[in-house]
Amino acid sequence: MADPILFSQSYGKSQVRLSRVMRDGPRHEFHDLTLSIALEGGFEAAYSEANCSSLIATDTMKNTVYVLASRHGIRSAEEFARRLAQHFLDEYGHVEQVSVACQEQPWQRVEAAGRPHDHAFLGSTTERHTCHVVARRGETASLLSGLVGLRVLKTTRSAFRGFLRDQYTTLPETTDRILATTIEASWPCGQLDADWPRIRQTVRDTLITVFADHDSQSVQHTMYDMARGVFAACDAIDEISLRLPNEHHLLANLAPFGLANPNEVFIPTSEPFGDIRATLRRGETGPTRGVLEQKS
């Protein structure tokens, strides 16, 4: 029997937890990161010859995270992920590509006596800030920034009507419904040294504002206007990918009890749910011409 051909391979350390306090004065900064590292390169002998001499222990990768955090601190998740990826290329000549995926738990400063506290924080949110770095030897690194878990809901100014109907359609049309979703968004970072934490905050604020103020005719319609708003607010972003799961709140039928239900009592459902995704690019003559992909 012929030996297998190793077509592709990578390995690394996942879910490395890190918290780092930046004590540059009385006002502290706190970063809470979860990182996953994957290496590609000259590791074939470990598979085909049972020769581990080229393998960098995944425990070493974990330790590297803490050493670099100690030596260099963390100014942003993006900056630290790039430093970590470059370390493995600089340190190990047989490593050809490093991927670092990072999620950051945002912590909000406690408001005490009407002012932000210097060293106390609140962390009760499902939101995470994300970034993904791919660094390949001899090439410019690529950086993707984003956010996940941003839960939003509005109780009016959302409709869904005029959709295709056939013999399997039972959904009634509506001109006024609850619209709830958990936003996922990501965007390529062309200028690696830009202030991506500040840009993320601008994107986040824009997504929330458009969601709240938009007269939505569908989730797709809202998503498109979100991208329009982001491109208008952020010159550094030319592409954005969005996912807006439609987290349904179904009108409860109170007629058997002799009660009307004027859009007040709903049944939240976790599944099944609508799953709407799109990638949009800045157009040449308009902020959102050039839709690349849309799935519903």
C-alpha cells in the first residue's frame, strides 16, 4: 500500500486566556483576551517519520503569549496579535505561516461619584471584540478586525411584507414587529498601523445608530443601510461582512382567552431562526455599490 501524501497541515494552541493590567499611572487599562495560534511550515517529519525535532510544543506557544504580554504590554488586541505572529516567524526559520485569532472581552469602567473610576470595571456583556492576523514569511501580514455578540432589539419601525408566497408559505405579513439580533461584523484592515480600536468603536456606534433609527423593511434592508453608514463614517474601511440572525419574537395568540394582543405580548424563540449574512464593498460612486455576497 502506498504511503499517504501529506496534503496540508497546521497545529497550534487554542483558547489561551490572558489578562493584562497596564499600569502607566493611576488610571489603569485592563485587557482580557482569548487567543488561538496556528502554525504552518516544515513539520512534515513529525507526521511521516515520527520525528518531533521540528515541533514547537503547544505549551511553548502558550508560554510565549504570557512572556510577550509581560515584556511589551498590550495597547490593543490587533497590535498584540501582530506582535505574537511575527515572533514565531522571527524565532523559527521553518515556520512559514502564523495565524492568530483573538477575542477580547470588553470591560467598562465603573462610574463612581459621576466620573469614570481609575481601576474598577464592569464586564457583564455578551459582546466580544475580534481580530485575526495571518502572517506569512516574505509577505505583508493581513489583519481582520471585528466584533461578535452585540445584542440589539427594537420594538417598532420594523416590517416584513411583500415577500414571495407559494403553497408552503404560512407567515403573515407585518408592518410592525420586534426586530432582535446579535450582530457579528468583520472588516479587512488595509492600514495595519491605523487606530483599529478607535475605528471599531466608530463602526460599533454606527451599527447601533442605524439599527435604532432605520425604518426596516427586512433584515437585509437594515444590513445594507448599516454598511452604507459604516462606509460614510470610516474612510479606512472599504469592505464589511455582517451577520444578523433574526431572533424571532412571535406574537402570542390570546384570542382563545378573549383577549386582544395589540403588539404587546410575544413569545421569544431561540430556534429555528433566520440567518442573514452579507459582504459589502465600498462602491466607486456610492458608499455601498458592489455587494459581493448575500445569503438568507
